[in-house]
Amino acid sequence: MERIRSPLLITLYALVGKWLAAILFSYFLLSNSLAADLPSGWQQQYDSAKHAQVFRPQDPNADILIKYYPKESMDTSDISDWLGIRVSSRKAPNGEWQGDAEVVRDTANYAHALRRFKRHDGELRELHAVAVTADRDQVRLAIMIKAQNDPNKNLIKQGFQILTNIYNVEKNAAVNEGRKKELETNPPKIKGMKLGGRIKAGRYVGSKTWDDEVRSLYEVVLYESGEYEFTGGYDESGHFVYSQANGRLNLVDDFYNSSYRADENFCVYGFNQSLELPMIYARDGNHRYRLRWAGPVDRLSPRQRKQLKSLKRADDPGYQYVTEPGQGVSNDQIETILYTYEDVYNYGGYKTEEAIYLLMKDGRVRDGLPVAPARLDVAKSRSREPGRWGWWKKDDDGYRFSWNIEQKHFKAPSGRQIRSLPIPAGTRLSGDWGSSSSFVSLDFSDVSFWGVYLDDNGRFKRYRRNTKQAGGSMGVGPLVTAHSADEFSAVNIIGNTVGGGSSTRRPPNKNRIGSYEFDGYTLVLKYDSGVVKYLPTFALNERFSGIWFEGGYLSKK
């Protein structure tokens, strides 16, 4: 039989052959790379529409699905950013998302994420995602969808094994494709520290040493947002890069990991097992930096302060439900502002945890008070943030609250209760009201004072002072003392072989001084810089020996 040699048919066969070859190549590449690691009882299929490899249990009643997607170009510098964008931009499978994605950067080559959603039938589900890159240029994505409370623990364990095996698939593929691998190496081990784990937001304080002698003091704040900020004159801030799996932490300058001298220049985060505290350890040649957790975050992050500065009204830090001054809650609508407090022990000392509650005469209570009562739009607040509002009752033991609409299970808030008093309009006070905090260990101390001076001419001046000491323990090494205040800072070093000091003065800051006006539960601060703040306030007794001022309790000195 004579063969048909039509050019049209030849072209058609060629196109079909290329299409079929592309599909089969993708299928066999993925299936061959995983076949040896697939647990028994699982099956794999190829999704031609998504060009993805699909894994399911053979049991038709099992409700779990895993997908491998083909590699693509990583269009961001960090793999956790890439994964966060992919997970956040996806639609919830047959339902709606329940909150944002939780993304963790394990290393520079590996990140994982979790996002919960509710299906249209009401079932709660989870999407787990893994992103891997061997060369930091091409990246692969794998996802797993499962029920939130799947009772089949063994099946879930197998599912996670398949999900995370995408890392081996990517490494093997990089070798087969001739791509140059660029894998993050583990940092050096530090005696007495367990490296890695979730970062605990807070203030980290410590010293820089040379041959075990203290040379200077450091304090850095790590924020939940991923920001960092050095204080005490260093004034560096930015976003840290952290590998949760091995503890590598990159901040700035000496707190970084060198790719050339990895054993001499590195920075790690972990848990100090002897101190039982989170800790930052860094080395820069012969210098050693040891900063331990000293307390929770006590300030807004740099990004939050920038946002606050951009607002026209400084008394409204992003809170939406406000009125014009004087058109909110009047003093005669308020039962009281309840102040609660309790002392909690942390390593190095005690701290006071405090809270305030706005109790209104209509029987409602609000947890917290972000603005002055005179500016609070109660109707909008109750409508749009109902979780902040509850109901109150009073008995011989004090006030009790219920936070559910059925008004059941009234319970006293934690801590001791003080029923506050309004400060009458026109009141003038004179003196120093302040507070303090401290952290003390064997070779380090950190003591802070802050407060306000008030005079009977209606003027105020805020202040903050801090003293840190390190070294000198049992006569070993020099004693380093650092003092800082609003307009002055100094460092002194005293030791057998080293000594000296330095000091700096700064001009007065108009954002710390101005005039004040009390009006019941509202405080108006008019700063000399032109900023005007409307804030909640109250007294804890008729002598005004304790007042609520700018978001905290201050006692008269």
C-alpha cells in the first residue's frame, strides 16, 4: 500500500506528537521522581489542566488531596515572600478563607504556610503549602488540602511525608537539569543554646565583649511584624531575615551571616538553656554579642510610628470610630472606668499587667479605651466591633462581665479592681507622676523610669530615663554603665586595664512639652509642636496620687 505523504497530515502528526510528548514528559518526570517514596495505599494522577501531579489515598472515604506543581521562576528575592503571595492570592477551595495565611521561612530554600477556610457546606478545612528552591531562581509549589480535625492520624502523617518530599524532588531535578544548587548552610553550634524555633517578640538586651571584657551595651526590639529596631543611640531599623529551621538571623552590620567567613561572622537566634530565655548570639571576628530577652515590646514599631505620624490627628492612631471632640460619650453617661492590675513574675523581676474597661450606665462595658470617651462613637463601635462590648454587673466582690449576647456566665476580670474617679474640669496638678521597670541578672541590669511633670500653670513635660549596667560580676571584666535621658546620654567604663567614657547632649524636644486640660474622663494635651491629643484619663483616689496618663498608670513621686 502506498504511504500518504500529505504535507498537511505530516504537520498535524508533528504537532500532536509534540503535545503528547510534553504531557508524557511532565507526567513521567514527576511520577518517576516520587514513585519510590509513595506510601502504600496512595495513588497518583496527572492533572493536565494544571500540569500538576495529584496524590490521593486509594480509600474513597479519605478526604485528603496533595498536588505538586511544575517549577517556575521565583520573581521575588525571598522564598517566604513568594509563598505568601501565592497562598494569599488563591481562592479558597469551594468556600471562604478564615483569616490570613501563616507563612514561615524555614531556610533560604524552604518555606511552609497554613491557611484555614470553611467550605460552603460548613466544614472547616486547611490548606498546607510548601515552596522549595535549590538554586534560589526556580521554585516549586506543593499543597495539601485536609479537614481541620481529621481523626486518621496515620493518613495525615503520610500526607505530610508526600507534601514535604517535594524538597527532594526539587534537589534531584536541579541536578538532572544542570542547575547550580545554592543551599543555605547551617550556622555554627553554640554551646548551651538550642538554635531556631519561633522568634519571641520583645526587647533583647546585652553586651558586646572582646576577650570576655564588656565593651558596649546593646538593645534591639524584635516586633511581631518582622521589624527590628536598635535603640540607645544606634537607631538602626528594618526587617529581619530569619531561618526558623536553623536559627540564622540577619539584622544589620555585625548582626549578620557572612557567606565568606561563616565560622567567624554570624548571627543566630535560639533558646539559652541555662538562662531559660530566648537569646540572640552574634560573632564578628573577635567580638561576641549576647542579647537576651528582657521583656515584651513596649512601643509601636517603626512602621506603626510612621503611619501614626501621617495621621492628621495624633490622638487617633488608626482607630476609626470617633466623633468630633465633645460629641462622644459624656461624663454623666459613664458609670466608671474600671482599672485592673496584677503583678506577674518574669525572669529578672516583676511586671505589672494592667487593663481598663469603660462601664456605661446603660449596662454595657467596653474592653479597652483607644480614644477619649468624649470622642468615642459608641453606636459605630458597638455595631462594627461587637466583640469589644459586653454587659456588666456589680456585687459585693466588685464588677463582673459577660461577653456573649445571651448575657450568661458573668465573670470578674483577672487582677485586682479599682473603681476610678473622674478628674474635674479645670483641675491643676503639681508634681512628678511616674512609673518604672527593671530587669536584673547576675551580670546585667536594665532599669527604666518614665513619667510626666505637671505644674499648676497647666503645663506638662514628659520624661524618660534609663540605666544599663553590664560586666564587673565578681570582679571579672570591666563595668560598663550607660545612662540615657531625653536630652542627655553617657557611657562609662571602669576596669583594671580599661576605662573612660563619653556623653552627648540633645536640644529640647517640643513633642514632649505643652499644656494640659482635664475634663472628667478626658485629657487634652496641646503640645508645643502643634499636635493636639484627646486621651482617656482618670484618678484612682481623691488625692490624685495615681492617675492614668497617656495609656498607663502613673503614681506621684
